[in-house]
Amino acid sequence: MARPHDALSSYSLRLPGAACARSPRLDGDRCDNSTGKGRTMVELSALDILGKQFSRRLRGYAPMEVHEFLSQIATAVEGLTRDRGEFRQRVHRLEQELADYRERESALHEALVAAQRTAESTVAAARSESQKVIDDGHALAERLVEEANQRAQNIEVLLSELRSRRREARSELMRIVEVLEGFVRDDQKREQEERATPQLAVLQRRTANSSESSG
């Protein structure tokens, strides 16, 4: 039967303290690998978790080392939560920018309609210039609409990526919990075996003594 931590061999968990993460970055992110500035995360792989060696005591692992390791995991979870908050703020800012572009598009459309009405009432001599203004307005409106649509697509891609990261983080944390539960079960089994061994030795001596007395 596979141990709970077998499923973790291809996953990693990021912890504070070293190089910047290699995930896609958003506008405004900074990471200077040459000076160390901006280094906030280091990857802790599942193999690192599985290979973590704890000092042995009479009844199992050293509690302080286990707590320290769990504290590192908790720090990583806190970092993921903080990153999610920052991503939400960025998405909110992009949504506001998109709303501004749409307001400009609406204003431009109203100006275009007004220009069309003015062109209908002008004399033939001014119609050529009015048509030029209208054509320029159409071109600008199309460009703004295209930019707004591109912005909307980028935001959708970003939201999809954030949802995917959240699912991956949740799945990874669940696997880590399974690994820790496996450690606990192993400790409990070892303690039961240690308690049973002295009792078995006493029973064997009694059996041997009884056999000698009978002989």
C-alpha cells in the first residue's frame, strides 16, 4: 500500500527566504536576481519534505523540529494568501482601467453621433471636412474598442491563471497534510511495537523456565 507522501514527488511548495518564484509575473512586479532585492520565495519540493531528517528520541521524532517544520509550511501558506490578496488588487485595478476605456468609448460614440447630425446641417463646402472628422472618429472608436476587448481578454486569462494557482495550492497543502498524518501513524505504530517487545520477551522467558522445570 502506497504511503500518503508518495503522491507528492512531483509537487513543490514555495517558502520565504531566497530567489524569486519562476511563475509568470504581472505589471509592477520586481525581481533583481543580481543583487538579491525582491527575493521573497524559495521552492521547497516534496522531496525536501520527504527527505527531512528529524532527530530521534525515545518515543519518536523531536517535537521541536516537527513544530519548526510545520511553522515553515504555515509561513508558505501565509505567503500564498498574501499573494492572492495582491492579485485581487491588481485585478480590481485592471477592471477599473477597463471601465475607464468603456466610458471613453461611450463618450466618443456620442461625439460621433453629434458630428453626424452637424454634418447633415452644414453646407456642401463643409461636408468634405466633416466626413474626414467622422472617419477619424470611427477609426479611433474601433481602435479603442479593440484595445478594450484585448484588455478584457487579458483579464480573463489572468483570472483563469489565479483560479488554477489557487487549486494547485489547495491540492498541494492537502498532500502535505497527508504526509504529516503518515508520519504520525508511523510514530504511533513504532510506539506500539516498542511497548509490545518487552512484554513478548517476558512471556518467552516464562515459557522457557516452565519448560526447564517440566524437564
